[in-house]
Amino acid sequence: MDLRMIKTRRDIRNALLDDNRSFESITVSQIARRANISRSTFYDHYSDKYALLNALFDEVREQLTRITESRKTHPAETLPEDD
């Protein structure tokens, strides 16, 4: 994926996450406007706002998996128990 695509996806993601409205009430047009892109550019990357939400969930799941795997190979130091 080239740098422009990465930046556009980041801008779309941030536009959704920075919006204070409920997910159900926000529209693709509003996300696109907030990301400073056209609706057609949004649709070049995601089929709808639900696909964007699923991509965000996948990203979080991947991050949690990496953290979990890292802890398996490098467990945190054991803290002393409170008396």
C-alpha cells in the first residue's frame, strides 16, 4: 500500500473516531467531509461505514494479539503481593 493510501485511510479513521455523534447518526458524507476527501474516495477504500468500523475492530484485534503474544514471550515482572 502506498503512502497516499495509508494517509487517506488514517484520515478516514480519525474522522470517524473524532466525531462526537453516535455511529448510527453519522453518514459517509460527514466522514468524508471531516477527512477532507470526496465520498467517492471514501468508497475507494471502504464499501460503507460498517466496513470502516469492521476495519477498525480488526486493527484493534491485531494490536491486542501482538500485545498478548509479546507478553507470552516476555512476561512482565511479578509484582510483590500486598501484605
